[in-house]
Amino acid sequence: MVGVCTIEFYLPGVSSLKEKRSILKSMLAKLHNTFNVAAAEVDYHDKWQSAMIAIATVSNCTTHAQQVIEKIICWIEEYYPDALITKHTTEIL
């Protein structure tokens, strides 16, 4: 099973693309190291206060893939409170 999640953010305190990319680079590296998932910025590349990332995880169980994605969303809300999640969608393939 492959779990894919896209997450949209509003970054109210960001005043430049450089600042946005710094936040996302840190977040994506920590997601990879903490959860062993693939993660990348996939949209809103030129907007300062908007971002979209995609996360993918592979598992032998649908439930496990869903749990990993749910933990990631909670983790982002806890460790990146200034990156407000406006929308997220999950798909298990």
C-alpha cells in the first residue's frame, strides 16, 4: 500500500520566499528523518505565504499507512504551529 497526502499551508508570518523555503526545507528534512517518508514541496512555489507539500509512505497495511499520515499531520501542528494547515487530502493506493 502507498499512502499519499497533500497538505496546504498558510504561513502568515513569512515575508519572503527565502524565509518560506527555509521553513519548508527544515520541515521536509525532519519529516524524512522522523517518519522515513518521502516529502516535497509540490505547489505555490512563488507565493510567500502559501505552500503545498506532498508526503508518501509505503506499508504492507492500509491502516498503518493511514496512521503514519495522521501522526505526521499532528506532528506538523505541534512542531510548526506557524504553518497553519488549511487543507489536507489523503489517498491510499
